[in-house]
Amino acid sequence: MKTKIIMPFMAIALLLAACGKNDQPASKAAPKAGTTIPDILNLKPTEIEPDDVFSVSRKGEKVTIRMDVGFSACKGISILRNDVGLALNRQTVAHLPASTLEYVDTVPDARAYWYWIEVNIDGSKTNRVGPVRVKADTGKTGSYTDASAGMELVAQRTKSSVVIAWDLPKGKYKDVVIRRRHKPDFMRDQRTIVHTTTERSGDFTDQLPDQNADYWYWIDATKEDGSVISKGPVKAAFTINNK
């Protein structure tokens, strides 16, 4: 008689447990802090399974990136994302301490995004892991704004130089970097750094290496919390009197 009573209750419990599952992976134990560089960073990026290193989850405009490997023995972590999943047009959204285990990114719209993490191993060597996809906000439950909307970047040129002026949203910045390239593409590694500062607004004159070429500029500003806001490409335009 006891068996006949217990079994129905067990079946109901299992059914309720199954109904409570969602499409997010189960939470993993927090990675342990270490004094040695993780072995996984000795692998080539193509040999690393991204889902073993970090996970992403979403609630509206907020995307949480959680480390499943501890990188505290390294120099730092950068978070990158784009909306295509390919190694193109990846935007850096945060520069973080190596001990970071979780970061919450605010995305500008409801579409799906892909994420990478770039680990600064020792100051001279990096390893990039990804991408990991976070699904679209199909119900559009988030409150979306473009963080770059309040940024201003102007480039006015003469034949041999460009005056760059910038103005950022109110706040304190750890680092403001302006880069230049002769093409308006998103090959970040091929852009030349022409100015660095911590000032929220200002201007400077960039002397051009080739007076006959066109040039485009980008600005990346790192806030005190590590989040990065960016704008560009902006083409250096001739004024009417300087053509």
C-alpha cells in the first residue's frame, strides 16, 4: 500500500520539475581565484570551446556575461560584441580587472548579439575567446537607448592636417582614445592611435601622413566602471575655404 501511495507523488514531483526548466544553461560553480595562468589560454582560439569559458544571459536590454574560468593571474579582460557573429566590426564594450567574474552589458536594441572576451595574459600577449550568442529580445521587453548618441566627434581638415574635436556625456573617464585610418572599415587592429587623454571634451590637430588620402576617425572612451562608449567612423571633411 505504501508503494502505491508514494509513486504518484514522485511522478507529480518529476513533472513539476521538468515544467520549471528554461532554455538557459544550468549555473556553474564560481571559478576559483588562482595565481597561475589558466591552461586554456595556452590553446589557439580555434581550439577553445567558448561555452566552457564564459556564458551569457539576457533580460531586456541587460546582458550578463559570466566567467566560468578564473583569470585573476592575468592582466585584464576586455568584452567585445557585434550583431553578426563573425570576426568583423567587433565593438569593445568594457575593459575590466582580471579578477572580474561577471559584467552586465547594456545593448542598444532588441536584436541578437555575439560576445567575445579578450584576456590580456601578461601585458604583451592576449587570447580571444568566442563568440557566444545571446538570443534576441523577441518580446521587446527592454528599454533601449544608444550609448553613443550623446557623443560628438568632428573632424575638419585642411590639405595637411585635421582638427579633431570631441565632447562626451557627463561623467569621469579613465581613458579616451582617438584613432585614425585611411579606410572607413572596422579593422580595429589597423587603426593608428593619434591621441589619448582623460578629458571629457577638447580638440587637437592631427598632422596627416599622406595629404592626398582620405581619413576617418574613431573615438573610444572608457568610463571609471570599465564600460566603453564609442563613435565612428567619422570622415575628415574639408571646409569650403580649405578645399
